[in-house]
Amino acid sequence: MPFCWWCFCLCCLLLKECATEHDSWNIAVSHSVVGLEGSCLDISCRFNYPGSDRKASDYKGIWLTDSNEKVFHSEASQISSTFLHRTSMLGDLHHRNCSLKINPLKNSDKGPFTFRIEIVGFNKYSFGNHKVTVTVKDAPERPTLHVEEEMKTRKKVTVTCSVLHSCPSAPPRITWNHPGKESIESKKQADDQWQLTSSLSFTTTNQDNNKVLSCTAEFTGGKKVSSNKTLNVKYPPTDVKVISRSLVTEGSSVEMNCSSDSNPAANSYKWITSNKTVVSEEQTYMMQSVNRHVEPLYCIAVNTEGESSSSLVKLSVVCE
Ligand SMILES: *[C@@H]1O[C@H](CO)[C@@H](O)[C@H](O)[C@H]1NC(C)=O
Ligand SMILES: *[C@@H]1O[C@H](CO)[C@@H](O)[C@H](O)[C@H]1NC(C)=O
Ligand SMILES: *[C@@H]1O[C@H](CO)[C@@H](O)[C@H](O)[C@H]1NC(C)=O
Ligand SMILES: *[C@@H]1O[C@H](CO)[C@@H](O)[C@H](O)[C@H]1NC(C)=O
């Protein structure tokens, strides 16, 4: 069979193209990242080079400033005093992971920072075309607290609180001022930012109405921010009772008030005597010229969520 030189060459060419495509000096790192002063910052980084894997000790990773200060060096003694004990690699250089962690971040850590790899017995390379600049913020942004505008009592609800951060290796801690079942979720955003969301599930009670729900994010390094929202929990009238003078003189009149606790406030009332006569549909009922044989009565308070009645009230009528 004749050997196809032409095919062979084409194959070689294609393979070489592909190989160089993959194995060239390149790096994947954000151009600009945001970090929080006093907290930690993880700069995600992956690099590649046109060579085979070597043993771990053959790699020396270096992060540099434009003035050649060593932000990080695999040999700790080389690290500039400005950065000493504040920087570390997050992954393994021999797995081509050049992610850098700075903790705590200082206002002066603005970069630009350049990664340089030195591979013993192979080559050295500075990825100067892919510098990372850091914007250092003094304070974190407030968490985004999401709560339904209106809730109903005795229903399961889930509220969420999200914060942005730049340190997945030591993320902020989100806490709530309300009991419930918590779950946490982390989502990568652009430029080494992460969104951390805590969800809190609980069953509402009447007592939750008007409570200030608060979530607090505490960042590595201690900075804290919180967001608050007042809960609006709808519930039917409870604690319905008739309020009036306890002793009534025969022949006088007496004002009775149908008091209740509800959200929203009761919007209609009924006063009913024990012989089932509706005597009023106002919140207050004025009983005229009371006598000793007055029927006991109760009131009903109604709102959008339901209704409830007071207990039966018998006036104590005294003679003059
Ligand atoms: C680098 O390694 C760290 C630690 O194992 C890992 O969390 C991170 O995802 C890696 N980064 C990249 C870009 O591979
Ligand atoms: C939220 O409430 C807490 C107390 O529950 C308070 O310390 C904090 O200042 C409040 N934050 C805002 C933004 O209102
Ligand atoms: C009736 O009682 C409620 C409190 O339950 C009070 O707000 C209201 O002013 C009272 N009304 C009258 C007319 O006394
Ligand atoms: C029920 O009681 C009310 C008030 O005491 C009275 O005015 C009315 O006549 C009574 N009605 C009946 C059907 O007994």
C-alpha cells in the first residue's frame, strides 16, 4: 500500500496546530477585581504552558507588582515585607492553578499584579499582558433582603438574604434574628465576585406581624452589615372582648366596645344578644336605659382574614 505523505503531513500540521492551541503560555485571570479592606480576597487564576506535567517541586510561582515587589513567592523568604504572611496560593501550581489569596487585604493592595511561573529544567514566563488590578472597598454593600410584602399567618414562608463577596475560601457568615430552617447557596458572578444567599424558612405567627426581620453578613476580618424589613403578617381577629364599665346603674346607658387584635384592623362588627338578635353593627354599642333583665350579649369582629367572637357578657346592673 502506498504511503500517503500528503495525508501524513496534513495530520501532523493539524495536530501541531491543536497542540500549540492548548499548550501555549496562557493564563485565565480577571482583569480587575473588587475586594473588601480587612477581609480576604481570592484571585482565581489558571495558567498553561507548552510542556508536559512535572513534579510539584519543579514549579515556582510568583506574583509581582509593577515595581517588582514580590506579592507572593513559592519561597517565602522572597516575599516582600509588605505582603509577608498575607498571601498564599489557593491551589496547586502543578495542577496549573495560580489562584492567589490575600488576607487581610489592605487599601494599598491595588495592583496591578502579574503572575510569573518558573519551571525548573523548562522555562520561565511572566504573564505581563494579563495583570490584575484590585479595587479595595472600605465597607461591604448591604445585603439584599427579600421578604414578601404580605404574608398570612400560620403559613410557611421563605425569606432570602444575599451578599456579594470576593472570598470563596472564607465566605461571609449570614445570620438572622428570627428562628427557622436555614440553607445557604453560593453562585459565581463575573470578576471573582460571588453571591452568597441564605434562605430562611419558617411558619408565620401573629406575633411576627410588625417584627423587624434582620439579616446580618459578617465578613472574614469582622466587618458586618445588616438589612432590615418589617414583617406584615395578616391574621384574623383574636382576643375579641367586650370592654365596658363593670357596674351599670339601672336606668342609665352604657357604652360597650368590641375590642380585638387583628391585621388588618377589623372592618365590621356585630353585637348579638343571647336571644340571637343583632343589635348593632358598629364597633361600639350604646345600650340605653339598662334594666336588670337585660339579655347577655357578645360581639363578633371581622376582617379580610376571618372573624371571631367574644365570650358572652352579662352586665352587672345595680339599683340606685
Ligand atoms: C484552584 O484551586 C482551588 C483550591 O483547590 C480551587 O478552589 C479553585 O477552584 C482552583 N481554581 C481554578 C481556577 O482552577
Ligand atoms: C437593623 O436592626 C438592627 C437591630 O435589629 C439594628 O442594629 C440595625 O442598625 C438596623 N439596620 C438598619 C439598616 O436599619
Ligand atoms: C375600643 O377599644 C379599642 C382598643 O381595643 C380602642 O382603640 C378604641 O378607641 C375603643 N373605642 C372606643 C369608642 O372606646
Ligand atoms: C331579645 O333581646 C332584646 C334585648 O334584650 C330585646 O329587645 C328583644 O325583644 C328580644 N327578642 C326576642 C325575640 O326575644
